[in-house]
Amino acid sequence: MELGVCAVLDQVPAYNGPCLQAFSLARSLRDRGINTFFVGSSPVDPNFAPCVRGAVLAEYLPPAASIYKPAAEVYRNGGCWKYYAELFWKLRHKYQLVHIHGMPDNIYSYFPLFKALGKKVIVKMTGLGINDPLAIGGGDGGWWKLPAVSLADRFVATSQALADAYCKSRLSPQKLIRIHNGVDTERFRPVSPGKKKRLKIELELNPGFKTVIYVGTLQKSKGLDLLISAWEKVVTEYPEAELALVGPLCSLCIKSQMREPEFIKSINSKIGLHKMGKNWVRLGRRKTHIQLMGPKEDVYRYLQASDIFVFPSRSEGLPNALLEAMACGLPSIAVDIPPVRQDIITRPGEEGLIVPPQTEEIAHSIIKLLKDEKLAQNIGSQGRKRVGGHFSLAETARQYEELYNELVKSN
């Protein structure tokens, strides 16, 4: 019997790491005879279609309310729960496993349904302090959410920090398994200096400047306030450099302007964000040499066109963006958080630079790599070797295939 997987995501479509990692995994698993379809809570965005084209059959849930309302409101209205339940029932013959990537709001209430349908459930923890068992149990409704989550058959920790958080919870240690995120190192790979220059021109980056790039959602928790403040110091000392910010602006217009008004005000004053309808756009480069590129399907091309990668995030499960940048041979700078130190850059100074979450330290490290090309080249080369040897997408897919088959056979 052909193996089918129902992948549940927070939002479909979305440009966040867990979602894109799920699509990459599905494409790789399809080559192994495993078919995946997706369920999420957002309407279909035609601009996102290329990201899933050729990957899988995708099933999307219609929005029960405006996407600008918090997800909790959508689920609390009652109608959406019924639609989800009917969908899971209607598609029951297409899947044997439910693979939950992260913990979408109120997915907890569906665990009894999945078990009643005889489905094996896998929970992939993606955010330290967000959807690990300690965070779930200690958050709102933890008294019932944690017991519901305990019905899952396996919990996947992508990093040692997530595994440690799981072990401190009251959940069964026998259900825990470690599987890293994987990177397609054939797609995410270094390019020659000539191609790098051509890519800069194609992507409207400055071919005469060195490009420092950040990839991720544009919000304070990702450390964008630190990076933007550090950049003011960088361009003062090294004016022939530009900063490219690649990531979704929807986070700014939907969530961050409500939760982080001071952050929005700050970046508006520094890089010229202006509200236009429902979106935030940047008008003019000013003197900061910062480009807001928006979300991109072909992130690998922007990484290949760049010279240095900076990842100032304050909290992560296992950052895909950092792994992909290192796979492209970019010398990378990351803030000192457990998943970076324990799992990715295990030899700081050789595979990448790890810095404290301080503006001065981030600026100093960027300037150091801008001025020392030999050091940058060596770090980029070692970083590529690190990812190739420990974070192969093919190996990640093999481990999931093994896990899926084990669970299905035990049913």
C-alpha cells in the first residue's frame, strides 16, 4: 500500500522555515514513494504556488475569518473546527500518518480525532520556548494541551536544545527521536565569482558592493533591531557594502505592528518603511544601503549572490536559513543561542562566527569579514563542509522514511 502523510502546518502558504522545510522534505520523500498533502489555515496565495509546484498534492483550508485576525479567534468561532474534522475524515483513506510541523493554534483538540481514526501522529518541535512541551505545558491552557499532545506517537527534536526541553517535560522519553532539518546541498551551493557578479545584477543588488544578507521573517524576535543598529556602524566604516533583507513583510503588517509597535517605528525611521494599503514598502535607499527584498521563492540565488550572512535571531529551534547560507559557502555570523552553538557551528571561528546579542559585537564581526577576505573564504568553506556532512536533506528524508514505516508497521 502506498504510504500517505497528512502534513499539518501553521499556515499554508507561508514563507517561514518550518513550512519551507516541510515542502523540501515532501519533495524528497516523494522520490521514495511517500505522498504528502498539506493542511493549513490560510487562503491560497497564487504568488506562493511555485514553491509547492511539483512537490505534492496540496489541500488548503478556506479561512473561517479574515487572515488579519489572530488564529485563536478563527478556531474559537466553532465553525472552523467542524471544517477541519470533516476534512480529516473525508481524506482518511489518503493518509496513514499525521505529521504536525510545529504546533498550530488549537491543533491540540484534534489529537483524539486522529487516534479515533487510527492514525499515527508525529509532532515535529520547531521553536524553542514556543512549541516544545515545556512551553506548551507552561502556557495558556497547558493543563489540557499537554495531555492532548501526549497522545502523539513520536516527537521529533531538530536540535539538542529541543530534545533537552522535551526531556524536562512529563512526556514519555521513549517517544522522543532526534532528526535534524536537511538542506539540499545541490541547490544551495557556492558559485564562481563571475556568476556571483551576474546574479547581483540580475537580482538588482549592487555589483560593486559587498552584499551582507539576512533571510527570515522581519520581526524583533529575529534580532532585526540588533542588525539594523549594527548596520549603521558598518556602513560608516565600510561604505561599499549593502544589506539585503530577504523575508516576508506580512509579518510586519499583520502581527508585528500590533505586538511590536516600537520596533516598527524604529525600522521605519532607519530604512524608510511606509504603509501602503495592507503592505509595508521601503521607499528609497537613503544612505543606509539597505534593501528590503521581500519573500523570495529562489532564496538560494540571493544567497549565492551575497558575500556574508548574518543571523541575529534571539530564539530558534534549528535555523534553516543559517544552514542554507553555510551550504552556499557564505561566511556566517550568528547570535549565541543553544541550537547554533550545540548543533550547527560547533567550531566557532572556523565554521562560522558566534557573537553575543549586542550591536557592537555584530557590527565588529561584519566589518571583520568584510575586510579579511581570506578569513571569510576559509570560514565559508568550512561551513559548507559542516552542513554537507551533517545536514543532508537526503539523510533527513531517509530517517523520516524509516520512522514512517516503523509506525505504520506497528499499527
